[in-house]
Amino acid sequence: MAGTGTEPTAPGTPSAAPSPSRSYPLSKTPRTIPAVRSHTPERGPGWRPRPGARVVVADPALADEARLTAGELGLVYAGQKNDARAGDVRLALGGGGGNRESYTLTVRDGRVDITGPGEAGVFYGTRTLKQEVRGGGTAPEGVVRDQPAKPVRGFMLDIARKPFTASWIEDRIRELGDLKFNELGLHFSDDQAFRIESDSHPEIVSPDHLTKAQVKKIVALAESRHITVVPEIDSPGHLGAALAAHPDLRLRKANGVVLRGAVDISKDASARLVDDLLNEYAGLFTGGRWHLGGDEYQALMARDPQASYPQLAAAAQRKYGPGGTVADLTTGWLDDRAATVRAHGKTVRAWNDGFFRGTSVQPDPSLQVAYWTGKEIGARPPAEYLSAGRQLLNYNDEFLYYVLGQPQTFVYPTGQRIYEQWNPRVVRGTTAVPARYDGQILGGSFAVWCDFPHAQTQGQVAAGIRMPLRATVQKLWDPGRPALSWADFRKLADRLG
């Protein structure tokens, strides 16, 4: 029979082994989260881990992925080997120069081969294998070919308003890795607290904080799961904790009223303070991405910023001429901070309400738009950024914002709503942007914000975001309509753990 690899035998002659095509039905597509994009079924027994079976590598660069997989499946890591044994799992780099996160997983002849053009793709193949075994005991015969639709699949955590323990964050990294997320955002500076140890400005650090040693461990664990940790030091707003130790840098209105959290960007010392921090943490966070914040600067929420903040208006005119505005000065601040971070080889993003319409100073063209809301004053629709050629990341607060205490109009998002109604082109509200912009949308991020930090415990947060995270990554991996109903998807999540 075609595809069996055996020669037909004469009538009455016993064959050495039963033909797989006679003995087994065609395999079924494995059930994983996120779902695999393609599976070619074959006839055969599939693969299951057995004591003494090996995980081997064709490339030493995959040793970490192999050791992790061997430990999880109860196998033996045997290093770099060229022989093939029954029961083996073999990891190899190859398969052309395509998407570095793509992989091919082949189950055949009692063995598993996982190949991909990059280490990340091979790692994702091991996550699929782990879920196949966990969900059904056996990895089905056949070939999985898989890759994500979007290159950024993120989870953002506000540790400024609520301190999360290092071990809790590490547990989330393991969870994210198994789900094929590749980004963890850490918002660690805000009005309430500054949560990471600092050598350049120890005076700003809150008592309950992460040490640099803890952060290095978090970053290393994330890197081992091919997750980039993206730090955010928000400015020129949301700097209250840092400014508590530098009251002279706080923004004041013309009448002397101090604004909580806003830094006076007319002062050179303000830029020095923030740049000190950006330069310090650039080496701690070794990934290539950085979030500058840029949102909700209170000076630009005034009816007449020039009249309310004459020191900012004067600084804008000194820097940009008689027509210079507070919005120009704020845009220039964002550009200057972007230049500081870009000098460390980072790609930079900022919140959409940090970009201003009608300014003579333009936001740096390389700044990516982290689009979270259309509710701010002077809100601009996503298409306005996209039509200008900018790359965009989807943080849609209608679907992806888990805000502790549910203030204002926020409600805890459900996995079902994300699964059934959201996709990466639904950037603002519930309406998708035109399909022609799809390539500029790099992906998205589910976000936990801790406006009322005591509304939930760490354990409650982990439980509350469990299904929303799974729904989010499903739609970032494959934005199309999922094959499973929500009820079946939830059952699968329970089975996979």
C-alpha cells in the first residue's frame, strides 16, 4: 500500500511486522493551545514517552531546550548524537530561512523529530509535544507544520501599583512559555511605587521591590523560554514615586498647584533623572525591546496648556521658536528618551496617547504605537497611525485589560469574549481596522493593571487571567475562527493543565 514502506508479500507468507496502514486508523490532529496550523495525518501508533528513551540534539545550541523537554517528559538527555533509536526525540536546526518561530514536528517509526530554522521554533515544537502527551498520552503519528501569525505575543504586568513576588512572576513565565507567548512586559515605575533596585538613584526605590539579582533570574528564565522581558519606565507622566525624592522636578501649574506624577519637562534635571534610569536598566533587561510609556501627561489634559503651564510654553518657544507649543515640547521629550534607549540597540514603543496630532515636532518614525484606548482627549483612531506607516501593537482595553477593582468602566475580561470576538485587527473598541493594515500590526498583549491592588490576591490574579491568556495567544497564533467551540476550548485547557 502507498506510504507503508513495505513490499507486498506473497499469499500465505507471514510478514515480519504488521503494516501500519492495516493496523492503525489515520491519526487525528493534536489538540493544543494554541492550535497547530497544519497536521498531515498518517497511520501508525504515534509516540509516547517511555523510561530510558532519549532526547538528542543535532545542534549543541539546542541543549537547553532538550534538557528541559527531557526533564518534563521523564526522558534522558543524551546530548549530540547521530544515531537513531526507537523512542528518541531529536531536535535539529534546519528547514530553510523562513519564520524563525516556525517548526515541523514529525512522529514516525516510533520517533519524534522537531526541526525549525531557529531555536525558538524548535522550542515551540517541544511545547506542542508536551501538550500532546499531557492531553492524550500519545503524540499522534504524522507531521505538524506550525508557525505564529504574529511576531509579538505578550503579557504585561503592572508591578508598580501591586508588588508581585519573584516566584509568582517566574511561574507566569513558565506558563507563558508553554503557551508560546514570547513577551513579558514589566511596568515597574508609577505614582505608587518604583519596584526595582537602583544604583544610580537608590533614593527613589520603594521598600517592597525586586533586587537586581531577582530581575536577572527572571530575565534568564524568560530567555530560556524565548520570552523577551520588556521594561517600562513611564514618563513624563506616572513618575510620582521617583519624584517623591525629587520634589523640585514636579510639574506645577501657574497657580503653584503640584500635579501628582507629572515631571517638569522644562528642566534639564528632569531629563537627566529619567535618562540615568533608562541607561542603568538597559543592561539589566537584555532583550531588544523597550516601552517608554508617554501616556496621560497632565499638562496636555488642560484646556489651555500654554496658559496653565507657562514654564513649559516658554521652554517650547526657546527650543522650537515662537510657534512652539507644550505638545511640541512633550513630543521632543519622548523623542529624546527614545534616542537614549535606541543607543542601547533597543526597539522602542510608546502608548498611543503619547503621540500628538498637529505638532511641528514629529514623533520619531521608528517609535511603535502601543494602542490601548480610544477614550483619551483628542483620541485618534488606529488607522491614523497605520496610514502614516507606523507599526502597531494591540493592547485594546475593551478586551485585553484586566484592571484590579474594575474602576471606571472596566470589567474583568473573559476568555470567551476574546476567543469569539477579538482578533489582532480589533485595535480600538470592537471594530477591526482594514485588512490592508494587518502586516503593520505586530501582535498584541494582554495586560494586568493594579489600580486597586488589594482587590485580588496574587493567586486570584493567576486564576482570573488563566483563560484570557489562552484565548489571547490562540488569536495571536492564528487570528481566524477557531475550530473548537469555547466550551471545548475550555475543556481542553482543563485537560492540558
